[in-house]
Amino acid sequence: MDKDLGVSDVRLRQAYQRTFVGEDGGLVLRDLKNRCFEYDTTLQHIPDAINFANEGKRQTMLHIKGMMSSEGMKAAIDEEEEEGM
């Protein structure tokens, strides 16, 4: 359960999936992937404030992608089932 929101991880993952599915959601997600450096590392040999800020953007994008993954959903469901037993 996400302690901050008071909802299960499964429910939260489902909300992410509903948010980014469909034409508009897909468009927003593609824009975020480009703006948030999903495909490129932002840390160079000499880190500075801009690199750290960009890495924060990248981590946000990776979090969204992880919340929408089928592997993450399966793990969340398995965890809920274990907690319920």
C-alpha cells in the first residue's frame, strides 16, 4: 500500500495505466519521454546542478514507465495476495 496516498499499489498502477492509455495519454507520454531523458543518461563526467536536475526529470519518467509495466503490476498483485494470506 502506498502510505502517502492510502491506496494499494495495484490501484495506483491501474490509475497510471488509465492516465496514459489512449490517444491523448500516448501523446503526453511520448512528450514526457523526450523531455525527461528516458533514453539518455544525464550525468556526465563532471556533475553540476543542471545534470542533477535533468536526472530528476529522467527518474520521474522511469517511475511512470515502471508503474505502467506489466511486470510491476504482476509483482504488486503477488505482493497484495501474500499480504492477504
